[in-house]
Amino acid sequence: MKRNTLIKLLIVCMFCLLVIPMIASCGTKYTITFDPNGGTLDEADMTLEMGEDEELPRLPKPKRNTKIYKFLGWFEDGDEDEEVEEGDRVRGDMELVALWEIKVPTVTVEFNPGEGALESEETFVEVPQGERLSEVLKGLPKASLDGYKLEGWYLPDGTTKIGLTTIFDADTILVAKWDQIILCKDGTENHNYNAWVDKTLKATCTEPKIRSHVCSLCGYEEEDEVEPAKGHQYGDWVNGQMERTHVCGVCDKSESQKFVNVTKNEGFFEKIELVSGEGSMWAMPAISTLVDGTFEVYATQGGGCSPKSSEVRIELTLKEAQWVDVVCITSNSYNPTGATFQIMLTYEADADGNVKESDPVLRESSFGKDMLPDGSFTYKTSQFDVSARIKKVTLIVPMGNDGQDFIGEIALGCVPSSDNK
Ligand SMILES: [Zn+2]
Ligand SMILES: [Zn+2]
């Protein structure tokens, strides 16, 4: 063989070895698909076209609530052992699934289909505690049972239906509720229904609003709940001395609230009274931490958003006259701009225990503006020019200042001197 021929042959071989595979591979395109798996990804980042053996570029980062989730990376087919990163070579179509770590405590929500069967293999989900089910599920699991339709998923009590917005605080096993499928004469589900008729015109506290329609062929009556049973329809509050009551006009259920809620130092306290105005007083959960050693009682302006009284006056009476350092008022997050409060002290005026009233001290600050960190206003008793044991604290809440009425709950308390002086 001539030397020239050999070189030509070598060139041809090199061409075959190097160039032909390149041409061939240039023609093969693969699709990389990204599944953010609960997170979100820009539409443009959802797929990537790549050639055989090409190196993956920088991969997109999906978004998700960072308080709850940490992004772990992209994994082929969601397999924890198959992480895929920038620089990895493309060998074929790839389905990359984002995996996440939940950084907060979770609860297990299990779906128990009873006699039926779940469509998916997953029987439970881990939900971040205190978050909605929709945080981890796009839809509720489907399930089937011969001759029945899945009506919904219920809490173990069997009466509370859950949805994607339900929040779970503890591990829960949900149960499936099934509706029997009633067949028509011809053995199919194709009934020939007449028009809907309201069976229950109005939902009440005991009955939901239901409509029904009847099949003209087989007489089957299908019901449909249009509106669930509502809360009780209570009448006006009837105030007693220490509690108030209202009665449901539909089912006669009555509900009472105690006027007084003494949360601390009960021993110092005799009574709390609404002495004037149309407010009401009742037990409320403690709003916030008043200073230790306070009496906490709550009152509210009655009549919702249309207060009628020109003034609400609340009296806190101590069992025995005490040395008091500070008087507190706390509001429950309402912001009646321009509202003013006055505090008046009733104190022992002489050694025989005769009492006298101080002049009211005005506090003009509006709620939200001039508050202590715990949400309360305080009056130091030294502001009153009273150097005596206190028998009674009176809170006066004027109403209707320039239409800026006080609406909401207020707490009144006082802090006895620790050294009783
Ligand atoms: Zn029918
Ligand atoms: Zn009722």
C-alpha cells in the first residue's frame, strides 16, 4: 500500500470514529422535565432540551414557603439515591423531581377508606403542623367501593367533613363516607329527575337546608344539602348580676357567660361591676400578661358596632383596702382612635375606714399609640395625689367622641404593693 493511500485511509477512519458519532449524536435530543413537587417553577424552567452526553447547565431552583420547607435538590424520578446536578451528562429523557425537607413539626393524616379502596398507594400524608392540607395535597384522595360513591372524608367523629383547607394539629385518621348508588329501572344510574324542590327552606342550627328531586321513572328521591346547619340563632343577651344568658330561638339552647374572670390574685378581689352604660362584662380568655399581681377582669361595650351609651363605667372593688401601686387597663387589639379613659380611685380617707373618691385622672392616648409592650396602659397611683389604701378602682370609658366610639374588650386590673405600703 502506498503511503499516501494509508494516510487517506487513516483520515477516513478518524472521520468515521470522531465525526460520524458527533453528527449522529447531534441529531438525538432528549427532554429533561422538572417536577417542583409542591413547589413552583417558572413555566420556562419546566423543561429543557439537551443533546446526548451534554453536560447539564445550572438547574432551576423551585420556590416554596421557606419557613416550612428546605429544597434538597433534583432527583431522577424522585429517587433519593439519584440526585442530579449541574455538570451531569445527559443519557436520555429525564424526569427530575424536587425533594423537600419539612423543617417544622408534622402530623400524620391518614385516609382510611373502610371497605373501599384508595386509588393511590399512599395512604397517608405528612402535613406541617398547623398548616392546611392543601400545603401537601392538590386534591383529596379518590377511593372506590362497588355500588357506592365517595361522599367525602370525615374526622373520626364521622360528622365533621374535612377539605383541603382543614388544618390538623394532631395525627388524625380520616374515614370515608359512602353514598349508595341507586339504580333506575333499566339498571343504569340514568334517572329522569323532575325539578329540584326545596325540602327545608332555610338552614337552622339543627337542620341543614336540603333540596330533593324525584325520578319520574322509578320514584327514587335524591337529596342534596344546599347549606349546612348553621350556628344557633341566639336572641338578645339577658343580663343578670354576675352572668348573662341568651337563648336560641330555634332549639332553645341557652348559653351563659360569667361576667367576671379573675385570673390572678383572686384573694384581693371582691367584685367587678358594670355600674353604668350599655356595656356588658363577661369572662374572656386572658388577653396578655398584665403585671404579676393584677386582677384581670374584662368588659365590653355592648351593642356591637352601634354603641348607644354615652359612657361605660366599670368598678373593681377590693376585698379589703390595699396599698396599690399601679392600675392597669388592657385592650384587646381594638383601636378606637381618640378614645379617652379616666381612672378614679376610691380610698380610705381616715383611720375609721371611711372612704373618699379621688378626682378622675384622664388618659387621652389612643390605643395602639401609647401602649406598654404587654398592651396595657398603666396609671401609677402616685398620679392621683392619693396616699392611702385603695378600696375601689373605677374605669370610665367615654363614648361617642366625634363618632370615635370605643368598641371592644377592655381589662381592668391593679397591682397591690408588694410590701403592702
Ligand atoms: Zn330512576
Ligand atoms: Zn339552636
